[in-house]
Amino acid sequence: MLFIGAETAVPYSLQGESQSGWDITLDEFNGKKEKYMIKVLIVEDSPVVREFLIYILSADPDIHVVGSANNGEEALDAVRRYQPDVITMDIHMPKMDGLETTRRIMETEPTPIVIVSGSNDPREATTTFRAIEAGALAILARPNGIGHQDHATTAGELVQTVKLMSEVKVVRRWPQSRHKPVLPLAAKILGKSVRAKVIAMGASTGGPPVLQTVLSMLPKDLPLPVLIVQHIASGFVTSLVEWLAQSSGLPVHVAKHGEPMLPGHAYVAPDACQMKVERGGKIVLTDDGPENGLRPSVSYLFRSLATVYGGEVVAGLLTGMGRDGAEELLRLKEKGAVTFVQDKDSSVVHGMPGEAIRLNAATFILAPDKIAAVLTGLANNKDRKESQQ
């Protein structure tokens, strides 16, 4: 195992006698410096890739690479010994692969894990989502090499993701059996007619397993289409859709420009496009600029739903950082839409749903399986109301 300490320039005034009157030694300075840096463990079996990731992360003054591991067995020992704030994890490794390592870490020493994938094969990338299911927080493609035109951008994405994930101090997991779904729940609570044309959900960090839970519990004969914006690294949407489709009772698609929304189908916004709807129930993809720094953006989708359908929408925000979609969810609620957010206990990060709660934009605050129950209940209630008219 290779362990590398951070190399950081020392202020001139600490190299000899203090010229600032500071009562601190060089060793004490280094200790304080490291105390406030983000400690990262790199798990990667390729020596070349390992050094490449160390080079990228160590270049940031806020990150301290405390060590690296060649395989999962070494990683488990390093996590116990060095207590990193964030782990970057390869999937394909000897002895113990990244999936099993992620499971073990989440069972014993829960730590934010970022999967760094070097595979361009969609079939292999699909299996990577099992690590998300096991508790990893994010998936990124390996940064492009030095000299590549996108090196700075992709390296910056890795650094930013590591910093963001370091803020997730506790990785929360919820047992599937904790909440027993009650299908009539939505109609019972609302006690009023629901006239919905579409269901829409937005998610970010921690979203894929929640989407998996919700979609797996929705009935095949759901009478409404489902639109989804999931913030995820470029290149992984197709794999996400394939992974979701494996457990969903609904057909799940990467959305296409101009296609009609069909009842009982789920549509996920593709990479680098904004997704909206137009009258007549068609999906429109555009190259409009990012909103809240994001494309696709939940805000963009929700705003179009408010324009086209008004209150005839069921919309919600799931776990994720930031505030994308929160104000637009409030706008939908004010128009009469039924709105929901994921509860704090089951959220990996409660940024987006928490902001919506602060704005009083949520009709329901629910755990993932209860979200599925409410959506089913609302859809069934819609059918009953329409058949009575």
C-alpha cells in the first residue's frame, strides 16, 4: 500500500523565527493545517491511475490525500486506520472489488464514497449502479488525461465532487420494511378531487436508489406518465435508466425530443439538455442554458409544467444538494398541484427537499416507499373521480 502525505508550501514566517509574533511551531502549524483539510483515501488497483488521481486531488489546497489502496482488502484497513472524510473507489479490482468494498465500508465505517469509473462500456457502467445501491453517493467518469482538451474540466469535476461529498457527514440508509405502504393514503389525506396529467420528480445526490424504490413500487397500469430529472455525471444516464428498468414495473426511457408522454411510462432527462413539456403531452429537449448551474434542471422542467398544466400535476423533490426546483415546486403548489418532498431521515442530503419545506412548497413530507404509496393512491383517486363525472 502506498501512503502519501500532503506537500504544502510553508509560510516564510514559520520557516525560522516567527516574524509575526505567532506562538506556534512548524509541526503545530502542519497539524492545524491538516485538521481543516478534507482527508481523501484513493482506492484504485492501477498504479498509473492511482498516481494520476493523487496528482489531481493533491493539487487542491483544501484536500489532503491521506493514502491509497490497491484493492478492497487494503481499503478496509486504511479506512479504519486513517478515518478519511471521502473515499474515491474503483469498481474492478482484484481480491475484493469496489462493490463489495463499498458494502463493507457502509456496514462498518460509513464514509462518503465517490465511484470513479474508467469504463466506457454501458453494460459495465450499469453494474456500477449497484455500488450506489450499496451506499456510494456519486459516480464520476475518470478525468481525462493531461493534455486532453477536457482535462481541466473533468479534473475540476472530481475535485468539486469530493469537496461536496465531504459535507455529507452521515450517510443515511433506510430499511425497505420500515415503512409499510398504505395505498389509499393520498386520497384519505387529501379528501378532494385530484386532476393530474403527469407526475414529475427531481433528484440529485443519493437520488438513484430512491428512484429505484419509488419506481419499483408503482403499478404497471399507472394512468400517468412520470418525468424525472436526476443530476448525474455526463455519460451515465443511459446506464441509470437500464439499472432502474431492471426493478421497475414501468418501462423507463431516456427522454427523446418530440416523443409523446405515455401513461405508465417513465422518462429520464438526457445529458446536457433541458427537458420541458408542450401542450398535447409531448416532451421537448432544448439546449437552453443551465439553471442553478445545472442542465438538465428540475426548475426548468417544473416551470414548464406549471405553464402547460397549471395545477394538474403531481410533483416532488427527492434527496440532493442545493435548491434546484424548490421555488418552482412552490409555484406548482400555488396553482393547485399536489407536491411532495422526501423526508430528512431517509435523505442522504436534505438540501433540495429542505429548501422546499422552508418555502412551504410541500403538500407531503414522506419516506421513499410512502412516496410510491401516495403516487399510486393519487392516480387511483384520479381514476375514480373521473369515472364518477
